[in-house]
Amino acid sequence: EEDLMRLFPKEEWFPTSNRLILYGREICPAREHECEDHPLTKIYPPAANTWPKSA
């Protein structure tokens, strides 16, 4: 949380929080899925390895 607070100006904290929540609901659910398809994976490629590959 503190790391994010340093990245965004105070007036953006609330809108950024809402954006992250919506991102989680719409794009990155809290269950196994295809991380390599996420938009943020393009700017942080290690995120593609978050979930283990299905066997």
C-alpha cells in the first residue's frame, strides 16, 4: 500500500483504488486463469507466471 501511495498523488489514491478493484473483477479474477493474457503482463512480464500451468 505504501509503495503505491508513493507512486500516485494523493488526489488519485481513491480513484486508483477503485481502478485496481475493477481490474481484479473484470480482468484478473482471484482464481486460476491465463495470466499471460493480461494487459499489465505486457509491462510486467513476470506476472504471466503467477498461476501454474494446467496439466
